[in-house]
Amino acid sequence: MPTTTSQICSSWCWLCWVIRRLEFASNVLQHGSRESHLSVDIYDEVGIGGGASGVAGGLLHPYSPKVKLLWRGAECWNETLNLLHIAEGALLKLVNQGKCETLENNESPIVRRRGILRPAINLKNMKIMTENAQNCIANCRIEPIHEDAAQNLVPNLSVPLNLAFFMPQALNINAQSYLEGLYLACQNLVNDMSTLGHVHRELHFHQKSVQSLLDLAGEYDAVIICLGARAVFLPELSGKLPLRTCRGIITHLQLGDDIREEYPKHSPSILSDAWLAVHGARRMDLGSTWDWKSMDYSRNVTTDEASKAMEVLLPKASSIYPTIKNWTVTGAVGGLRAMPPLTADGSLPLLGCIDNYVDGSATCKYWLFTGLGARGLLFHGWLGKLLAQAVLSHDENLIPFELTLWKHKLHQ
Ligand SMILES: Cc1cc2nc3c(=O)[nH]c(=O)nc-3n(C[C@H](O)[C@H](O)[C@H](O)COP(=O)(O)OP(=O)(O)OC[C@H]3O[C@@H](n4cnc5c(N)ncnc54)[C@H](O)[C@@H]3O)c2cc1C
């Protein structure tokens, strides 16, 4: 039996790839054919959720700031829900086995399901937002509501134009727990398939830095590069990708001990010029800043950087949720976004074979998956699945052309 050894790098891109890869293999198994030996090596110098994915605010819905359905928003939304379900299942299994703490009130270890509220703040956009909202998808509805209804959902909310858009099925994800749940699900799948005894699967995590793609050249049949913004630091790709980097800071807030009135249990998170991702009655995150051209990918935020971030974020948050003044900053985290160019379909990730950049060949061994911008949580699942199919079939044409267009533009 031939051996196919695949190597991939990093974060939730690879996690979804692994899951899809192995799910795909299990489908093949169910239908009676036997796939070759598969071994997946994951390299990440920090660990699971080591980059922007681990710090992401976690607000998840398939719409633009003007509540327009994003490119392939329905497919992306559905696939993300599917992966969330898989990751939740893996963590709940641990809870049921008594291997991890039980959860308060049967809450999910990953998802807060209270919806997201977006007050309209720009008179100019009200008409277009109302029109866009009518084209929402059935499993992520958008309900235009007036001030009274909005304040019923979030007491003390400011609704300057007497209009807000409520997405009751939108989610707030704990990104780090999600990634850990996905990895666990990958491990479970490998173990389950090995137990079945028909096929041999391996999954290895290497906490190691990759300095150059050529270092991996001899060992693998396929290499998937999902280093987020740091793909631009690889010597083979430096100066070749149409990506801009943008650092973002998120501050963690807690309600002061002297404040009795908590954030209501059933109230949604809030999206505006700044967003408030609610994690509980007395805990929320406020984000995020946009420091264009920064190359700083560190998760750590200095005191000075955190207070500058608050200077930017606080006025934005107060204008929509004035009681934010009762909350105290307890910490801050940062990450680097990989921002792709704006196209007629919006800002789309960059995918495709990139062998010509690495060793000048025209084979499909090296694959790129980056440019998830500020929407990694939405894009990763569906695009990870498509990329997995393309890698398995050695067929770049399985990736929607909108995502590989960047390569053709570079050569024009
Ligand atoms: C502050 C902030 C808030 C955000 N909020 C949201 C949100 O609410 N919703 C949303 O959808 N998106 C959000 N995003 C965007 C989202 O985080 C990104 O789109 C997504 O995380 C990108 O995922 P990635 O896997 O491409 O990159 P990353 O998550 O950055 O993963 C790259 C990984 O590669 C590893 N790595 C890098 N170089 C090397 C190397 N040479 N060798 C080995 N390992 C390496 C890193 O350690 C890291 O783990 C936010 C981003 C930021 C910065």
C-alpha cells in the first residue's frame, strides 16, 4: 500500500483540514475502498491557537457591517456550525467521562448562543441595511427592531437612529476552546479509525518553527501553508503575496465588585464601530483596534499598548453602551490579521498551489491558505473542506476561482 504523508501548518485552518481530511477518508472507508496510509504532521511554533485564531473576538455571523450576506455566506455559515458541533461533541465527551470540569447550567464549553445586536449608527446606511437584511438566510435571520425592542434585549443600549438589527442565531465563540475541541476531535477520529482496523491514520503535532518551506521538501507529498499573516515572513513568499498585515488588540473587561446590576443572562453581544463580546454576567471582551501595516504578531500587549487601545475603543463602545464605564480592564491580547485585497466579491482569502514560488515547479505539492482577514471564524470551515478535496485530488480547480484569482492578477 503506498504511503501518503501530508504536512500542514497551524491553527484552525489546519484543524478543519485535518477533520475534513479524515472525514473524507472515513467516507471512502464506509464505501468499501481502502485508502493509502495517511500521516498528518502539524507544525506550529506556539501551539494550538497560537496566532490570531486563538485571540479572535469570536463574534460569528455571515454578514458584512451593512448586514449584507457575504460571498458564499450560507455555505461558510453551515460548515462552521458543523465544525462547532464536532468540537463541542469532543469536549462534552471529556466532560461526560469526568476528565474535565462540568459546565454551569449545561452551557456549551465553546459557544454562547444569545445572538448579536447591531444598532444602526449611520443615517446614510439605514436604507441599504434594511434592504440587505431582507436577504438574510433562514438559519441566521436578521430582524430589524426599534429602540424599545433593542433596549428590552440590552438594557441601557443607545439606539441613536431608532433602528437596530438583531441576529438571534448569531453566535459568540470562545475561539481557544473551539480550537482545542477541534484538535481533540481530530485525535478521536484517528483513534476511532485505527480501532476499526481497516486503515492506518496518524496525526502528530510538532511545536516547532518552520523557517523555510524547502526544509520540508523531501519528506511530504503535500504541504499546506496556513501561517496566517506570517506567511509573508517565509523567505519563499516574502514580497509575493497581495496581503496587508493589521494588528488588532482586544481588551478583557470585568464588572466592578461594587456594581450590582449585571449584564442580563439572555442578552446578546453587541456589534458597532467597536464590539462587545459577552462571556457572562460580569465578563466581556471589547474589541478591536486596527493597526494597519503593523508586523507585530505577539499575543502579549504592553501596558502602554493596552491603554492606547482603550483610548480608541472606549469612546466607540460608550456611544452605544454607555454603562461600559462600570467595567474595568483586566487584560488585553493582540494578534496580526492577514488582510487580502478587496475584490468585487468582498475581501476573499487567498488559496491555491504555490509551487512556482517555492521550487519553480508546476506540480501541486505546496498549497496556500491565508488572507482570512477579520473573518477567519466564518471562512475556515468551508474553505478548509474545499482545500482538503483539492489537495486529495491534486486538482486546484476544485477551489472556487474567486479564491485563486490573486495568482492570475500577480502575473498580469
Ligand atoms: C484582535 C482580533 C480579533 C479578531 N476577531 C475575529 C472575530 O471575532 N471573528 C472572526 O471571524 N475573525 C476574527 N479575527 C480574525 C481571525 O482571527 C483570523 O482571520 C484568523 O485567526 C486567521 O487564521 P489563520 O489560521 O489564517 O492564522 P493564525 O490564527 O494567525 O494562525 C497562524 C499560526 O501559524 C503559526 N506560525 C506562524 N509562523 C510560523 C512558523 N514559521 N513556524 C511554525 N508556526 C508558525 C502561529 O503560531 C499561528 O498559530 C480577529 C483577529 C484579531 C487579530
